[in-house]
Amino acid sequence: MHHADARTGTGADPSDATGTEDTLELRLTEELLALLGDGPAAPAAADASALVGSPGTWSPVTTSAGEFRLVAVEAERDLATISRWMNDPAVAAFWELAGPEAVTAAHLRQQLAGDGRSVPCLGVLDRSPMSYWEIYRADLDPLARHYPARPHDVGVHLLIGAVGNRGRGIGSLLLRAVSDLVLDNRPLCGRIVAEPDLRNTPSVSAFLSAGFRFCGEVDLPDKRAALMVRDRAHRDQL
């Protein structure tokens, strides 16, 4: 679930499995190179609204499981809850943030102190916090080194914290809802991407059921991932 980083290691070329429409090379503008650390220093204050925006202000959506909305994480309010979820063995196996609250606190601090490329949120279903999300600009993330990124690609990381909401199709339902929220609120975004651990079969299955397609395997520095993509153009068909 972590972002890919820029350590050594090159991924398998997922374009082999995605068709010619996914082989568009990402043009590395000076701004993008700066954000990825390969160019001049990035501006001191990035315009966060031009990156991911403010998912916590997006309207709630009605799903078959109830009303769902994203709420911006507040560390003081949410740390204990998110840390408890991170210590669930099923979550810890892939997020690798188990341990004292300080471990999760450091991760959240990095997210909250960033330039807006990644925004941490709680997923609230019928007023009950039950999941954790990171909505991020995949094309401005080190992940872009490992797949044929396109400008304004948005990525999602998630965990379902409440055990009672696992294995009932809730994950797929909410993945579809959140990807629809992104597409509705970020008009320049043409597709949503994700890179769950290839070993995490329930997660991969949830993405498939949510209208994502499997575009190949990608070697990231900390895992072998399944590259999942949901296209704006096909959102009503899948």
C-alpha cells in the first residue's frame, strides 16, 4: 500500500499487457522533474488544489451499504483509530505500519506535511469511520517511474479497518464510489490507478469488481504489485 520510492529496481514493462493506448510516454516537464527530484528545486509552496484537491470537501455519495463520505484526517483526533487498524494482522501484512502509535503518527505526519500530492482521509460509512484512504497524484509520485504514467493520473491506497466490513463486497463498493468521486471532482484526471501487493488477492479482486482492469505486474522497491486501472472513458461500462 505504500507509495513506490525511488530506490534501485526497474519494474517489468506493464505496457505489454495494456494495449497501445497505455504506452503513451509521460513527458517530463520541468515541474514534474522537480517534484520527482530530478530537476530544479520545486516551488516552496505548491498549489495543493491543483494536485489532488480537498477530498474531505467532496459531497457524500449514497451506496447500497449506506451514505459514504471522505473526511480529511486530523492526527490528534484520528491517530488512535488508524493506529489500531494498522496493528490488525491482515492490514499490517501489507501496510507494514504495525507497532506503537508513534509509527502511524510518523506516517500521518509525512502525509499531512506534504505539498498536497497525497491526501489522507477517513472513509465514513453512515457516520461511522471504517476505512483509511490516501488519494494521491500518481503521475507526480515515484510510482510514475515504474509504469507508463499519464498527466493527472490519480492513485488510491486504502484499508478497511472494521473487520465486520471485510469479505462482504464493501471494499469493491467503496472503491467504485471513491474513484467516481475523483473523476467527478478532478475533471483533468482520465484514469484512477492502484498498485496493490500481488499477494493480496482479496484487494486485487476488490479492484476488479470495482471496474478496474488488471494491466500487468510491476516490480516496485518494496513489493511486486498488480497495476490496476479504471478509465474515465469506460466508467459506465465496467
